[in-house]
Amino acid sequence: MSDTKETAELAICMGSSCFSRGNKHNIKIIKEYIDRHGLCGRVALKGHLCEGLCKDGPNITLNGEVFHSIDSASINVLLEENIRKQE
């Protein structure tokens, strides 16, 4: 059995709509979460340009799956359910 833990890929929409509707704040929450749980080497955090899903935003893509309407309440649940469970 391998001790290698999978790296999660977390991409945040940096388009003006998603950014102004909450992803600016979500980035801070995600960074704090990564630091608090010692996940620095386990989460690849990056931004991407608008993908045309503005009406459903703020949007975050985690391991290829797009999550819509992510706010400060739902971001922690998303991280717990999709990153911490991989440990």
C-alpha cells in the first residue's frame, strides 16, 4: 500500500463577476483552511479566467468538478467533504 496522498486541484474563477460576488473572499478562506490543516503540499490552488458560468457564480472547480454559488458558508463544507476526506 502506498503512503502517497493524492493532490487536490482547486481552481477559482477570477472573472470579474465571480471575483466580485465572493471569490475574492473565498480565496482568503481557502488559504486559511490549507494553512490551518497543514495541506500546503496536498492542494494545488490556482485561478482561471471566466468560463461563461457567471449567472451560477461564484464558481470553483475542484478536481475537474465545477461547484456553483460558493459562498463563505459552503466553502468550508466543500473543502471538508472533498479534500479532508482524502486523508
